[in-house]
Amino acid sequence: MKVLILSHFNPWYGPKIFLKAPKTNIDEDLNSIPSLMDLYEKGFFIHSFKNFKSANYLFEIQSEYGRGNSELLLISIIIEKKNDVNLNLSEDLLKRFSEELMQVQDAYKSFYMDSDVYQGDPHKYEEVKDLFFTFYEYFPKESILLKRPEANIFVYGLSHAGKTTIIKNLQNSITDNPLPTTNVNISKILINNISIVTYDAPGQSNLKELWIPYLNNQNGLVFVLDIEDKDKFSEAKKTLYDIAQIPKLKDLPLMILLNKVDLAKPDKELLTDELELQKLQDRVIKCFYTSGLTGEGLSKAFNWLSLQLGESMKESNLIDIGIIFSRWHEEDGVKIVSVYPKDELIDPDILAIRCFSISQFVFGEESFEKVSFILPFTHLNANAAIHFDSILYENVRGGELPLSLIVFFNDKIPRAIIQQLTDFIFQEFDVIKTHFSDKGKVRNDLIRIHKQILKKVRSYRPTVKALRLAELKYQSLFKAARDAILILDKTTGIIIDANEQLKKLLLMEFEDIIGMHISQINLSEEYDEITGKIMKQINKENIPPINIFVENSNKKRIPVEVNANEINIGGQSVIQCIIRDITERQRSEAAIKEALEKYKKAYNSANFYKELFTHDMNSILNNIQSSIELFSLYVNNPYKLAEIKDISEIIRDQVIRGATLVKNVREISKIEDTNLKLKKVQLEEILNKSIKSVYKKFPKKNIDIEINSAKYNYKILANDYLFSAFENIIINAIKYNENQRVIVQIMIRKINQIEKDYIQLEFVDNGIGIPDERKELLFKGGYKREKGGRGMDVGLSLAKNVIEAINGEIWVENRDDLDYTKGCNFVILIPKFS
């Protein structure tokens, strides 16, 4: 059982469970977990309750909502009470979760989703939830338990000998956790920190066939004899020997329980003669007088058995070792010369081929060199120490024959121990090279190497436990990490380990990732360049992360941030690369940058339009004010009727100008605030509409607007505001014109730029013109018109926004290249509809 709980101290409701995984049928028992926040100080602690035990870490994160600007949180892992906890490893893992949570910006908002006072953030809730369940998924329960050695013993004897009574007695005094039963009653007892699974076989003769499947994988035998039932001694002896002398069981420790001493006085000589125990003296054997009913002698007997099991398990579980020696064959490819032990490895040919295929990245394509590295084979629960070398050989291309000697170790043996054997294995490799094609000699060499490795590993036994614990500690943190991690062999660049997050990042299986060379990962930079950056990170301090793109198996380019460092795992120095997917970060940064640019643009535009609007409106009001003052002077003078009529016309023009100004500002606001849809339109219809509107607004002005176009029915993509753009350009020519006759020539033609068709419109006027040094600034927001001069106004700003909104361009030139005072030429390019 493994349950993970995150508790939160709510300032109004007190401590409560925030997240839990998985949903179990013991929820009521778990409700007491949050209350631990009131009982313990911040930090790590163990708590026992009912049939459970919890490893806990109490910590705070910063908060704008919580008391004292912090939120109090408790992360707890719940396991069965009978298990012992690896305290250091549990603390490291739970503390790691707290550190990961602290890195979530504004994480405190996730805890107030149901609050009526504070505003929760659903995005932060999902981020915290994802972190929690990722941690749960990869939190390896097995790694935080101090696992006891487990042994299987087969308990047998005749019916009514007292087997079940003995086991029940041991269970009641030691544990109450029986396993599910079958016809053979299977139970678990704990003796001297060894978990013993007992197979209580039925004693009836007609049920003995049921014993057969349970005789495999046993570590010890217990025979129970009812000393009171002397009539069945002969049958009991036969049963004892039938099992004890089975070849696969004959080396197991045998314990004989002379049971029911509470009912009968034992006759030692009679029992020894009847059972002929002297015939079993070639094995570990011992007899004990016991009573299953009272428990007499059971403790002494099973203490002895646990000692025997412990010794035998040390020998049998030390290590499983397999060795493959292979060579290259011109016709057959990789060819195995010998394997030892023959049945130890599954599909040795495939293993040898895979190891040879990896060699191309170690050796190179042409020349060979002596090299070794350690590679995990997860499906075998083994680490392979792969050793490559070559010899001069005339019968192969290039004159060099590659050879490999691969030693597979049980994965419980730390890498550092395996690495210490490298020199010894290469020495033996040199011996094999002298007769590499002689299968008999090579087999003898492998047998000798196998024995020597076993002997050397046994000599390292005191350091194995410490190194193994270090490896387990790292593996637990490694698997629970939120970032992708790969481990590189420092010498060869081979990937020797990877976590689940890397598998998800690359969309590849572990079997395909492990054993790859780092150059086989599709990165946006060349191999030499990226390895140079990695070594720079390792050898120097304060080097920033490496930002590159990695391509997964679906050909998707993913931006990542790489931090590399050299670490020691169980005594072996390797390179660890932590790879963080920064897709979301880049999106957020881009969104923030875009928002800032929009804000800056909006702010600048607001100030710009404010100045324009203020200037133009002041001009209008000043004109009206001046006209009113003249009107007051002439109103009683009958000879000034013509002047009064002109003043009225001026006031009327200024009112129209003011209305147009307000309309333009409103339209600018709409264009900037919304994405206006473009539609197919006839250019001539919009232009004619604009010209008619201008004539209507200035009925008494002498205006001559002329259109010159070879073809007039051009189609373009535009919005409803193009009419206003054209109108304001023509009005600008009228407004800043001192001639009695205002002339505006509009020339239209099709042009091609960068293989794209455009419609070019030129609005050529005879106005006052714009100096050359001011033309570039005209459409750049910061341009200020001098008094009496011609420049940017709200109308031109609207025209600029409209033209850009339909993917066009606008700029201004001189009507006369040599004299700007002769007037302006406003040039517009609009993409032609095709």
C-alpha cells in the first residue's frame, strides 16, 4: 500500500486534506493526517496510527493570503505499520517535493479555489495538482522501505502432526498478516528480521500431489513429527525422506520438530533409530522438541532456522553473473564464441549484437581502441560491463578484428564495484585474445573469470551495502524528478540511464534510449558544439543553462534548457544532464513581451492622439472664436453683410471639421481595439464614395479631383474604413492649401514587388508641402507639426492605421523632386486580390 497526501492549514477551517492519491477504502483513517500539523514542528517526522505509519514533512511556502505571509503545508506518505522506513531517503524525497512546490510561482493561489474571501487560480491549482500526482506516480515505495530478506520454507508432515498449530502460534506471537490461502496454506511469519513465507502442506496421503508445485524456489524444509503417534513413525519417516532427498531440495537446511512434548515424554534414542537421521548428516539438519499448543521450543527452533536461512541467502543472493565473449565475422556479422553460464542469459545473440552496435559510437568507423563502459539492461535487471578490444587479423577488412567481452551483473551490485573489476577483466581479455577462436579454451577462461569475479565481489561485501543505498537514494530522486534527466558515461558519451520524463520528452522507450550515443539525439546544435558547452558547464562555475531545441520521435522541435554536472552515483563518476522543457515558459515570455509592446504602443498612441486631438481641436475652437469676435464687430454694420456671410461659412466649415475630427478619433479607436475582417471590394466604388463625400463637405471650395488610371476596376481586400482613409488624405490636401484652386490628382496602376501584385495609388496635390527632413517622421507618432506647417493630424493617423490593417503601405514624397513647396504626393500600396 502506498498513499500520498498533501494537507493545507486553512486560516478559517484549520488543517484539511488538499490532495490525496489514490482513492482508497481507508479514507476515514487518513482524516487524522492533517491534524499532525498542530502536533509537530516544521521538518521531517514519523507518525504511527492504527495499522499505518506515515513519513511526513511539514513546511511553508510564501503567500499573500496566509497568516504571516505563508501557507503551512504537510506532505505525507502512508505505508503499512509493519514496514520499517528508510528515514534519510524518505526525508530527502519529501523535502524534494517541498522544494519543487516552492518553485511554482504564486502556488498559494491554488489552495483558495473555494474561498469567498480570496481569489483562487485554477491554472495554479492544475499546476500544483500535476506536480503532486507526478510525484506520487514516481515515488518508489520500495526505495523508502528497509526491506527484510524473505525466505520460503516448506512445512510438511503427516496429518494431525501439529503443523498448522505451530504456524498459528508463531503468527499470534509475531504478526497477524496471513496471505491468501489455497489448498496448501500459505502464511507469513517474521523471525529475526527475516520474513518467512511458510507453505503448510496437507498431511493426508491422498493430498500429497498438491505439494509438488510448491517445492520450487524453497529456501528451507521443516518436518513436523507427532511423537505421541508412534504407530505412524514408519509412514512419517517415508514422508520425511521423500521430500528431503529430492535433488533440488537436498542442499536446503532441514529442521525437524519433534512435536507435542506437552502430551508425551520423548524417547530420544527411539526417535533417532526410527527416523534413521544419521542418513541425513550430509546436510545442515537439527532436531527440536516443541509444542505447537503451548509454544514450548518454537522460539529456539525458529531462531536456529532463521540463522541458517540468513547464511544460505547471503550466498545465493550475492550475485548472478553471466559472461559473453563474441567476435566479428565477415559473413555472419556478430558471432558468439562462448557463453557462461549457458542458461543464465536470455537471447545472448541479441545481447551481443546490441553491444556491438553501440561500439560504432565508441570505436569510430575505421580505427578501434580498447574501451569499456557500463550499460543497464532493465529487462534483465542487470548491468552489463562491456569491454571492447581488437587484434590484428588479415582475414577481415582493415586488418583489425573487433572482439567483445561482456559481463552481466545483477543490478544490485553497485556500478562502482563493477568499475573496480575493469583492469582484471581486461587482463583476462588479453589472455582470451591469444586463442579467441578456440571455443573450448575460451569456455574454460570464462569459467575461471566467473569464479574470480564472484570471489572479488564477496571481498567487496562491506562496501556493497553503503554503495547500494547511495544508488537507491539517487534512483528515487531521479525517478521522482519533474524534469527529464539522462546520465552519460563520462568516457564514451553513451546514455546509461534515463528517467520517465525523458521518455515522455523524446516519445521513446527506455530500451531505445539507454545505449544510445548522445550524438544520436536530434539536437539543434552539432555534437562537438553541444559537448563543448556541457564540459564548460561541468568545469566552470556560474555557467548559464544551454538553450537548444530537441526533436522527438514525431519530428516535433521542443525548446529545452540543459544543465549538466558531474555527479557520483554509488561510487561511479558520471555526467548528469537535466533537461527542462521550456515551451510554456517561452510562450509566457512571448505573451508578456507582446503585452508590454502592445501596452507601450497603446500608451504612446494615446499620448500621440491626445496631442493631435488637442492641437486640431484648439485650432478649430480658435478659428470659431476669431470668427465670433469678427461677427460681433460686424453684426450692426450694414456694409459688412458679405463679411458676415463669409464668417458664417468659416464657422460652418470649422463645425464640419470638428465633427470629422471626432469621427476620425472614434474610428481609430475601433481599428486598434478590434480585428476587422477583410472582404473583397471594388477599388473605384470606395474611391468615388470618398471623393463625393469631400465635395459635399466643401461645397464652396474650388476643388478639382482627377483620377488617372489605365484600368479602373481593380479588386482588393479591405475593410469598411478604407473610405475614411482616402477621404482624409484628400481633406489633408485641401486643409493645407493656400491656392484659390485645390488640385488633387489620383493616379492608379498595378505594380509587382517581390513576386506579389499591388495596386499603387498616388494622391498628388498642390498644397504647401512638407520639408524632406520631416517626411520620415510624418507617420512615426512623435512628429509635431509646427505652427502654420503641414504634418501629421488625426486624419492622416487614421489613414495610416487603415492602410496597415489591410497589409498595405503608405508614405509621402514631393510633388516636385526639386521643390517640396510645390505640394505632396501621398503614395499607397494595397495588395491586389487574386
